[in-house]
Amino acid sequence: MPELPEVETVRRQLEPRLVGRTLVAYAVRDERWTAPRAPNEVVAPLLGREIVAFRRRGKYLIWEAEEELYLLIHLRMTGNLLYDAPEGTPYTRAHFGFDDGHDLRFVDPRRFGTGWLLAGEPELDAYLDARLGVEPFSDAFTAEHLRALARGSRAPIKAFLLDQRRIAGVGNIYADEALFRAKVHPLRPAGRVTTEQWRLLRDAILDSLRAGIDARGASIDDFRDLDGARGSFQDRFLIHRRADEGCLECGGPIRKILAAGRGTYVCERCQPRPRGARIVPMTR
């Protein structure tokens, strides 16, 4: 699933190409993309309106049109936005044409991606605030804030990091990378992470996300950037998907275990297992 770095990569590519452009045509070929609304309810109000900004919050792309209309696009598991992709591109769910002759396609083999229209900044804020927690690159993203959110929680820290209502944008890849950098075991209860560990973990999350953005995201399965190119962060993983290789820090074994319902990679020499933690091993 595209995470914050992959979505930010697409946003940075979309902004210079689409801001200032006007939507002049569209076709939504899969009604699930806008469900439960009809496609015309979601996209037709954007026709003839100039795009004034392309933003991101968490894993949402925010297409801002004139008069405070916002199209929220979520890539979900396998969604991609492709610019000037060839006619007949497989799995095209929505297609947008602009006044400069260029176009944009939402391509999604598994059909989980969504488009949703909101009117006005208050409605946008209410929608996102109900679903998303603190943005990692915001001033509010501090070790103190994270520790306060986790106080008393018995959930594994991996589950805490994946909870979009607490931290917006972090998914399985970047949670593994951050926990390894901070030397915190993914099964440690979030409420038992120490103040110093939170400081290390906060910085490790930012470092991992920045590294992913610099590499234009990770392309393990389906993710491609706006021009169809693959990201390269998968070539720089410190621990994720390295179960058959030795730890880059200590040379010890990397294990794949189940944490927060997800396949999770850990070096238990570098990330000491918390007392009483029950390990469920996984194979590829």
C-alpha cells in the first residue's frame, strides 16, 4: 500500500503540472471509486474550475479547486495516478482531461482506491480530523505528544504506529524501518515505551519517511510515480523484507513475525524482545 512517502512523491509531481490547469473532461469508469455517491456528484462540480493547489495529509491527496471544492483521492492498496498514460491503460477507474491537452488516470487493479468531494475548509478539516492523527512533518509531532497518546496503551508499538487516527501516513514499511532505527521491538506495549525511546522513535520515523521521499517511494508490488516509474526505497531497506539476510548493524538474524496483524521484520539482538512477548513466526 502506498504510504506517506509514495503519496508525497505523487503530490510533488502533480503540483507543478496541474496547479493552474482547468478540468474540461472526465470519465469515471468504475462507480466504486466514488461510492456511495454517484460519479457525477463527485466529479462534475469540478468541471470548468481551476486547480489552485495539490496538498497531502497522511495518505490522502487533496485536489483543491476554485471556490473551496476539494477532491480527496486515496490510493489504498494498489491505486496509482498516471500522467498522459496511453489510451487503453489497464485498470483505469477514472480519467481526467485538462485545458492544456494533458490527462490524468486513476489506475487500480484491486479497486480499493477512492475519490470523495468536500465543500469548504471546515468540511475538509472535519472529515480529515475524524480519520487522521498528527502529521509527522508538523510542529505537533513531538516525542512528548506521542508519549501522551500512548499512555496506558497495552497495544504493541507496531499497532500504535499503524493507527492512522494517531499518526497520519505511516504504514507497514516505514513502521518497521523506524522501529529498527530506534532499536525498539515491534511487540513492546506502546504504553511502556520510555521517554528516551520516544525521542529516538520520533526522529527515526522522520528519518525513514525522508529517506523514502528522497528515493521517490518504495515499489514492492504496484506503486509507480506519476510517469509510471518505480521508486527505489526498496533497495535501501535496513530491515523490511530482509528476513533472508543478516542484520546490517550486528550481523544477526532478521526474523519475520506477526505484529499488529502484519508481517513484521525484527532483529532481536538490536531490538530486544520485551518480557512476556509471545512471538508468532511467519514465513515468506
